[in-house]
Amino acid sequence: MIELSSDIGSADKHKQFSSGFRESSSSSRKAVTDRTSGQIPVICAENLVKTFGIFHKVNSVNGISFQINSGEIVGLLGGNGAGKSTTFDMLSGLTRPTGGKISLFDSQTQAWIPITNVPLYRRALHGICYLPQKPSVFAGLTTRQNLLGIMEIMSSRDLKKSMEAYDPSLQTREDFCDSLLTLFDLYKRRDEKVSKLSGGEKRRLEIARSFIRKPRLILMDEPFAAVDIPGIDICGQMFRKVRDMGVSILIVDHRVDEILKLCDRAIYLENGIIHAEGKPWEIVRVPAVQRNLLLALTESLLKMFPEPEEKMNEKIQNENFHGENESRFFQTRPTSTSTTVRVEEI
């Protein structure tokens, strides 16, 4: 599935060329689920709206719907004022939506649990972990104590499940702690006070701590803040490891290129709506994303995420079928109004 946002003057005119196009404003939880058939869902946002001001006239988020699936890394992209931080805060429980629904999927009962107005601490009981942008480590404790402190308040059953998921050979919480410190390149500084760590090392420690409980979904707000390139690579390896274990991750970060390297799918917001949604190679080819977000990174990211060969062949076949006039129409579309449309992959 690729969701492309195009500046199209007439949606009806465009639909005659592709019966697979759908208006995104008509999305519902069922439609979102249908788009990702065959995957186990984790959380679903349906027609989320957030307005501000005394008379609720300022729209930050304007009726967006999307779903995150099990074992999936999703990047939430957008420029300043696009609505991504507000969307992130509504998913985490820090902000209540003005309208719409947020639901968590219960894999045991195969039912959706409404969590729209459930606060952050109660969402944690359902397996939603939140990594804030602001530092949250205990500066007066050692690096090792920051991890062991979390493990000590966990039940023996939950701790055992987490250890078995990461490495079945682990026997004690100390082994688990040292394993995480090694993975995040912090083992040499295990006995040092956190106050002596660099900003990047503190951030890696926070990320390591968020993985301890093996949550269903981790919401990461600017996880790469103050982290250097080697540190980002280390974190990326861990992100992929937990993704393969079935953990889902939603990332909001201004380092677009690093998010695209990690994510399986990206959602691009503009003016409070979902303007584009798809795989990284699809997102970097959306004109609005190139113009407003990628800028000088466009050429390098196009090379980094080449278009799959089957898509290139399909594009050539479509151009040959529709003829030169229709091909020209897709390349030079009017920019008077903005309409978000989706293309279903076959």
C-alpha cells in the first residue's frame, strides 16, 4: 500500500485513470484494518481531531486515521506545526483528543479496547511504553543501577519473560542488565554515576531502559537527540532486534534520514492531515515530502531507497498502456487544492 498526497484540482478526473484511489477523509477503523490485512494490529487511531483555543478554532490535527501493527517500526514525519507532536501526545495519553478514537487490540480476545481518554500510566499496564524527549534518567545512580532499579520492581514472571525473549540463556537480572549495557555500548561505564555520562550515552541508557519490559508498543519522542552516528547505529540494531521479537515502535524525530533508514513504514503529516503514507522508497518520491522535509537530502535518499524493479516495470507498462497524454497528466498536476488519495498495491 502506498498513500500518495497529490495536489489535484479534480479528484473525479483522477479516478477515471485508477479505480483504486480512495479519499482518506472516509477512512475508518475497518478501512485501516483492511489495508493491512494479514498483519496483527496493535493500536488504531480513528478520525483523531485536536483543536486549541477558547473557541476550538485552531486545528492541530484534523481527522486522521492510521494503524500500527505488531513488529513494525513506523516513522511519524512532518515539519513544524504539521501536527506530529500533537498526534504523538494523543497516542501516549499526554493529550486528550477533541474528537476521534484510539483503540488497543487485545490479541487474546481479538477485540479492540478503547483507550482514548486513558492516561499514560494506565496505558503502560497495557504494554505501551513512552520514551520522552526530556531526560528521564536518575543522575544520582550508576548506569547499572538505572537498569537494575526497573528490573527489581518487576514481577519475577514478567522479568523472566523479558529475559527469555531477549536471550534464553540469561539466568539473572544482573546478566540481563549487563547484556543490555553491552548491546548499547555502555558496559565500560556501568559503575559510573549517570551525571558523568555524555548526552548521547544518557540517551542510549534511556532507550535501553525502555526495552526492559518488552512492551507491545514503544512511543519514542526524539530518541536520537544528542546521539552521534555510531550511537544511532547501535540503537538501530536494537530497534530491529526488538521489532523481530514482535515489538512495535513509533518514532518522532527531526532526523528524517535516520528515521527512514530504520522504519518499515512512514506517515507524513502536513497541516494536520495525513498527506502521504508508505514505505521509505515511496515516501522519498512524494513531491511535498521532498519540497518541505527532505530538501538537500532528496538526491541522496532517492539513491539510498531505489524504486523496486517490479514497480519500475509496472510504471513503464502503465505509461505504455495509457499513452503519452495520460503520462503527462501525472507529471504536471495542478497545485490549486490539496487532496490526499491512496493507491492500493496488488
